[in-house]
Amino acid sequence: MRTMIVGNPMNLDQLAAGEREDPGQPGPGEIRVKVQGSSLNFHDLGVVTGRMGEASGRIPLADGAGTVEAIGADVSEFAVGDMVVSCFFPDWQDGTPTVGDFSRTPGDGIDGFARDAVVLPATAFTRAPKGYDAVEAATITTAGLTAWRALVVDGKLKAGDTVLLLGTGGVSIWALQIAKMMGAVVAITSSSDEKLARAKALGADFCLNYGTTPGWGKAIADWTGGRGVDHVVEVGGPGTLAQSIEAVRVGGHISLIGVLTGGAGEVPTAALMSRQARLQGLIVGSRREQQEFVRALDASGIRPVVDRRFPLEQLAEAFRYETSGGHFGKIGIEV
């Protein structure tokens, strides 16, 4: 079976094609899936470059979608030919968070989807959104579900709310589409006027270049008439958190989902207290939340933004494109 494998040392030059034994036929409660699409996340980049810890020999990629080729005994949810998409936390089925690490996350603690086929429990998948191809479906596993949980599940987003999004990567663009689907008013930042124009075409109401407006937190608050935004999807981490706190309203909600500017840093606690804002860390979501997200996508008809697609054999080049920061939305992998 064709795969891509994290090398030793762990870097993009050592990320190479390999062969693994075919997973065979599914046992009770399992399904065999022909993997046809994936997408890249900042987390995946951390795995293949060693930032997430030792992963030599691992098959990377947390996102996977494809067609059911066979079903084992006791599987009634899926049938042969169904298009399915993986779950980031395959053991977190429902309810409040039950995991705080990546030991069972595909492509990190266990082998991921950079391969031709997998045999896994049926509960490690949900149905894909109707009409999505495999690459489009794979974008919901990590980025899409993170944005959905941040805004809808935890944020309780409602029509007329104001939302601030940082940058134009996969999570932020999914969040833009979800927020507009829910009737929210959206501000978005980028250092690229070209990307801001694309975000505006997707429905963004206020676009701000943080390169030319370094005090963007106050600028966003001013845009709301001084009230502040109801929700911030904070993907930057310590380097942007202070500005996000300045932008949020009193009693607002900040979803801390990213560490693009580092894994640790100073938190302006006095400012956070004075805002009386809720700062919540989160990592993706449960299988139940993914099923609810899929239902919303089926009802709305929105499609993900896939910037470029690379064949599996060019996975290292796809990661290099990700590190360049030139993408808008998601980067797809065709398997």
C-alpha cells in the first residue's frame, strides 16, 4: 500500500513515499475506506517537522475522506459506496471534552491518512457533506470543526453578532463562512490587501490590514462604535492575544485555538479581567459536533475554500507552500 512516512531526522526533506502492508478487510464494528483526499493543518506541519514530538516512521495527516469499500459485522451506519470523513479525536464521541492530548489523533499519536486505504472503527468517521468531493470533505475534520465549535457550539453565535477573525488560513476562512451562514457581521485581518479583497468577496464586512494598522485591536473596537466584538477566533496566540482582548466587548468570548506566534507568552490579565471576557482554549471537537456541522453544511450549501491541491507524492511541496503563507483557505491533498 502506498503511503507517505515521516522521516528521521524529521524534516520536509526526509518526508518520503513508502510502502506499508495493506490493512485488509474490516472486522466487527470496522469499515475499510479508500482514502481519496486530505488537507493540511498547522498541526500536521508540526508533526512532520518534529515540533510536536517524536514521530519518525509515522504516516502523517489528521484529515482523511474517501469511499467505504467494505463494512464489518455490526456496522449499520454506513454502506459500501458512502463518502465518509474522519474524526480528529476518534474516541471522543459526544459530550464535554474527554481528551487533552494527541495520543489518539491520526497523523500524530497514531498513523494518519497519507495512504491509500485504512481499516478503522466506523465510529472514527462521519458522513461527508452532500456533494463534497474527498478533498473538500477532508477540510472539515480539523479546521472546519474547530471554527464550528468556537463560534456555534461554545460561542452560541446568533444572527447579528459581531465576529473578529485573524488571518485568512483554513480555520479563519471556515469561520468566515460559518459566521455569515449564521447571520453574523464579520471583521477579518490580514497583511495582504489581495487576501482581504478575497475575504470581502466571501462576505467579510470589515477588512483590516494589520501590517499598516499595528493597533488593530483598537481599530476593530472603533469599528463597532467602541462596544467591541462579541466573538474573537484567536489563532495567533501570545503575539496577538493582547490586541484580541482590546477588540472584544465586555463580557465577550475569545476562542483560543492557535499558537502561530508561539506556545507561551504573557497574558494581559488586568485587561482580560476588565473586559470580563471568557477566554476559552479548545481543540477541534467531538464526533457528535462534527455530525451537527455536517447537517448544517447540507442545509446551507456552502463549500470550503481550497486554495491549491497537490498529489500525495508532492506532500512535502504542499507543506512548503503552507510555510510560505501564500495560501488562502485550505491546501488539499489528492490521494
